[in-house]
Amino acid sequence: MSLGEFELIRKISRFIKWGNSIELGIGDDTAVVSVKDGKLLLTCDALVEKTHFLTDWRELVEEFFFLLGRKLVTVSVSDVASMGGAPLFSLITLGVNSSFKEEEIDKFYRGVSSALKDYNLSLVGGDTVRSENLFFDLSLVGKTPSDFMLRSGAEPGDIVFVTGTFGDAKGGLDQFLKRKVTDRYLVERFLNPTARLKEGQAALSLGVKCGTDVSDGLVFNLYTISEASEVRIEIDLEKVPLSENLISYCGKERALSFALFGGEDYEVIITAPEEKRGELQKIGFKPIGRVLKGSGVYGNGKLLPKKGYDHLKEEQL
Amino acid sequence: MSLGEFELIRKISRFIKWGNSIELGIGDDTAVVSVKDGKLLLTCDALVEKTHFLTDWRELVEEFFFLLGRKLVTVSVSDVASMGGAPLFSLITLGVNSSFKEEEIDKFYRGVSSALKDYNLSLVGGDTVRSENLFFDLSLVGKTPSDFMLRSGAEPGDIVFVTGTFGDAKGGLDQFLKRKVTDRYLVERFLNPTARLKEGQAALSLGVKCGTDVSDGLVFNLYTISEASEVRIEIDLEKVPLSENLISYCGKERALSFALFGGEDYEVIITAPEEKRGELQKIGFKPIGRVLKGSGVYGNGKLLPKKGYDHLKEEQL
């Protein structure tokens, strides 16, 4: 296909009908719609066989479909988390065929169910269709009382903060692509990430205006902030948080590359004025850089490439 | 797969977390969630390559992807229509690959856009993923001010009413399966059905308690009412509305079979007391039978089989 996802989103935006109550349509982490007692956040995310996972990974990891069920919920909750909202209701469309065994359906829904519980979210319905390739699509309705964080909310002078560590998910995926699981922690970080719901809500309640989550890669998602906010972002590469497991798994240099350009970490990036640093650090945010006038994303002074993350292509870092 | 869709839905229901505000979860046309100023209706429907359509049908019908875009919107709106509600917002997940050309994406979204306009509905966001098989999944948020129609609302003594004509969609599909389009009207009824939004809302405003839409076949969907309401339903086969086009296309006997067991008509079935007959007929509902104590669905006194409709299997009627 000649169109990348982001190009396609722009294309689609032309067809969108905007109503009065729609505050934000396609292009940020979630759509935002005004209702009487606040704002609804609407988002959907799909996991597709041969794009996001291979069915034979079930042979490499016990409870594979349980973890995939958890992941399906988490990736959409992460979108709501990065806006500072809370999830409410979800719908799941299952595209399934006879390769998906009854006990695996059970496992998958147990995973879904356990993540719903973690994030205090309800599954209210869905559709089940036959599909040659498995796919799972979750739509989520969330809410915020009034305000929310946006990619376009960064201001020159802000500090860039992040949750968690980066590159672990790519370290997990890497093991699947090599068909050998040697570090279960990294595999869990890939299949069973954590949506930073509390951190997102806490940041919003501190008055933070700018947030997004890292689904496509740290640098790529910093670019989405840089472009939406029309600012330059500089990060200090030595401050990008890396896990000990990732460094052990692939060495420090490669770990940094995974962290910058690997996707699916589902950590949250925010930008906020210097005076909020103390409070933000208390709730787990770590400073990694700053926002300046200008454009582009820089690491230790060098322009970083805006590389998208393409899930199952092995060597792209 | 050993599980049919309805079995799977039952299975899934076990995993559903019910909150206080959830009035109705999996198992009716939409989920219903209470909010401050009314109720939200939540539903999703997918169209999947090789299950609901084949990509080479684009060679048989001009504007194929335009019509498919319209259909994607219509099938979900139909679920809301059958509850008596109004659609508000939608999200679309696109699973696409290089076989889906840029001009076809345009056509598809023009179709989506024209249907959104018809039903006064907004597309607010979505996800785009790579998928070996094309799929389109639409989630819809609708509302009703307070009440809604349910499959479980039928009472002995009610009359069974329907909108439109039946079997046309199967007559359209039949032409695709034969790879020769001879009756464009029927093809349009298959690819470009009408969601009976006004009729559903009018019925609800007249106090009608029971409604569903016909996605799986008239008899199959009558069974969903019969089972949810614990009643017997009798229909007069000669009263089942058939189009002239369908009768010309395949003869009266086969037309009736298409009407009873073909799916995807997206007409609305309601049941209501005799005294509402006049008003319901004025807004286009036609009586085809009655609700009695007991169980099962009968045509001219004979028990009708509960046959599901399996989209692309040619000879099942």
C-alpha cells in the first residue's frame, strides 16, 4: 500500500462530518465529544494476525492468548490514559476461524476480563465474524470531567517527561521474531504492557496540557507532539529510561535504538513547565528533555529520523 | 470452528463485567448504558473479505467500494434503529493491504460519508492497520431519551409487523455468487440496504416495546424474539412482503425461501398490540403474524427451522 497510516488518517479526515459537539476528531489519541456532564473519549485499536502477532507464537509462550487479550484492552486504555481520562465501556469485534480453538477463546477472554478489572472498565458488547485471519478490534468509550491533554499542548520552555522504560516491547518482539524466548520480562512488556492510567490522570489534575502515549516509538510519538504543537523537542539520550533486562538482552547501544525507534511501549509522554517537575517526579514521571521554539526532534543535538514502527518487520532499527 | 456466533456470544457473556449503569449487555441488538440525560446505545459490526464480500466483486459492480462503505454504516445504524434510537458517533477500524487501491479507499470513504449524512451521524476517529484480508469494523454510539425496544418485549396477543420487503439482499448476493449481475435493484438491496431509523423511532414513540432488525434472516431473527420473550410466533407466509424484482428474478417459491432464510435485509421487526395497528400501518409497518403463548416460530401452522444465514455459502436455502 502506498499510503502510510498517518497519510491515510489525513485522507480520511477530509470525509469527517464535524458536529457541534465534536471537540476533536481524527488525529490525536482519542476523539473527544462533549456531553452534558463532561466529555466522552472515543478510540479503537485492532490486533491483527500476521501484522501484530503470529498464531504460532502460542507455542513459544504459555498463556499467549491470555496475554493478547490483556494487550487488546491495554492499548486502547493507554490512548485514554494519555489524554488524562478514565475508561468506561468497551465493545470487541472478534474475527475468528477454526484455527482459534475453544480453549483459546476462553484464554483470550480471561485475559480481556482481567485487564478490564485492572482498569475498572466494562465490556458491554461486540460482534463475532468469521475471518481467514484472526483479528481483535476493541472500541472504547472513556470520559474526562472537562479538560484533557493533547499532542498540540506543548509550549516552548516545557520539560519533556515520560513514564516507565522504553524499548522493552521491541526486546520482547525481537524474541518472537527469533523464535526463542530467553527473557520473559521483556516478552511480558510486549504482550502485557501497562496503560499509565493513574499517571495520566494525575498529570491532568496537576494542570498538564500536553500528553500522548508511545505506540509507534518514542521518537515517532515525540514527532507527533512536535508537529501538532509546532515546537522543537530536544531529548538527552542518556536520560531515556532503559531497563536492566533490555540492556542485558541486547547491550546498551542496541537497547537505546530499541528505546528510540521500537514501538508498543505504551508509556506516556507529557510536557509541562519546570515548576511542576517536583510533583510530576513524585508520581513517577522522569524528565528526558525540553521543548523549544522551532521544529523537529533532536537527541543530544542531532536531528533524529521520524521512523515509523512496522510491527513484524525484523530488522528496521 | 465448532462455535456458532450465538454460542460464542453466550460464552463471551460469562466474562462480562456488569456495572450499575449498564442496563443491557451482550445479546440484544445494542448494549445500553445509562448516562445523565438518557441512554447510550453501543454496537459494532464488521465486514470481512471472504466472509461478507470478495474483492473481485468490484469487477461485477461499478462503485462497489462506495456501496460497501455505505453498507458498513447502515448495518450498525440498523441495530440502533431496531431499538428505536438515534445514532450519534462512530469509529472505523480499517484493515487494509496493497490490494486496496488509493482510489478505492476514496470510494469507500465517499460511501461511508454519504451514509453518515443520510443518518445524521458523525465519524470521529478510528484505527488503520495492515491486514492480509481486508476488514472494516464500525463502532457506533447512539442514544435514546429513555426507553428502547427489546427482543424480549413481545407479549402474547401482539401483532408482528415488519418494514419493507424480504429476501432481496439474498437475491443480490445470489448474483455475486453466480458472478453475473442481472438485477441491479437486488444488488443494491444487498450492498446498499436502508436502516429503518425513522420507522424504529416512530414505533418507539408509539409505545412499542419489542423490536429487532433482520440481519440473519426473517425466521432466525423471529426466533431471537421468540426466545428472548418466551413466546410462540406465527406468521402467515402469504403476508411476508416480497418485491416484484425478487419474484421476477427467481420465482415466487424461491423468493419466499430467500425471504424467510436469507439474511442482511436490515428491515425491522416489531410486535405491538392490535390497537396500534392503524398508526403503525400509517408509518409503513405491515402485519405478517401474531404472538401467542408457547415457543417456536411457525409459518402457516408449521414449525419453521431456525436456520442461520452463512454469508458466502451458496446453496443453503
